[in-house]
Amino acid sequence: MKKQFALASLLALSSASAYAADDLAKYKDESRAVIGPFVQKLIAENKKAVMEGGPESAIKVCKDIAPAMAGEVSRMNGLRLTRVSLKVRNPLLGTADAWEQKKLMEFEKRAAKGEKTDAMEAAEIVKEPNGKYFRYMKAIALQPGCVACHGKPADINENVKARLAEDYPHDQATGYEAGQIRGAVSIKRPL
């Protein structure tokens, strides 16, 4: 009888694990489908701003347009989408929580070992004090044009520096080279 109960318990656990793995795969696919268009639109908005007014104009995209886009995507999909980093430009919007910080540090270790940043992602179902959540992050690799605002301070145009100092008095988001991990797009979805 004990063997039958143990076998039944083992089968139930195995079935639950397979179900959780299926859910995780489904949630990852759904997150990719949300993040892809968000990132593409953000890149297009940045390129448009740079073409119209130079790198200084792109600051408005990251400061105003990107958070508005993230809010809209969040409301439309019943989740929280945000951009986070270990070196934030706006501490009110870009500060990573504990889970995101851990994953960003893992991304940096993976990049140091040679993994391509554009393919880096992390996904997990977590229990938090307020409930159960699906968490997903996709690394943001710094694009060549982004060094105009996020590059080494000595290489940033004086007008851009002045605008950044005005808009972001606590800015930490410089010193990057193209291809480095700038941060990540993060999704938190209640389950």
C-alpha cells in the first residue's frame, strides 16, 4: 500500500512538473510576443528622433515615450512591463527589484563567458508575499547609436551631457560600449 501511495505521489509530482514546464514555455512565448514589438517600436522612435534632432532628441524618447509605451503595453496585456538596469538613469522607473538584479548580474556573467547578449533571457515562476508571478527578462544590448547618450562620459557631446544632467540629476547610465548589456526589458505577470 505504501509503495502504491508513493508511486501515485511521484506520478502526481511528475505531472505537476510537466504542467508547470508547459506553462513556463507558454508564458515565455507570450512574453517574447509582447517584448519584440515594444523593442522594435522603441528603436524606431529613437532613430526617428535622432534623424530629426540629433542624439539630444533621443533623450525625450527614453524619458517620456518609452515609459508611456511600457504603460500602454502593460495595461493592454495585464502585466507590468518595464526597462531595468543595474546602472539607472531614472531611479524612479529603472531600478531593478531583487529578482531583476539577480538576473541582470547573471546576464553579465553569461556575457563575460562569451554568450551573445541579444539572445539572453530569463524566465521563472516565483512566489512572492503578494502572490505567484511569472517573471521574464530579455537583455538589452547597447546599440551603436546609443553610445551618444550612454557611452563613456568623455565621448558624450556637451549638449547631450547638459540635457542629461538637467533631466537626470542622479544618472548612472554611462560608461557603456556598443554590445554591452545596458539592462533588460522585464515582465511581471500575476498568476
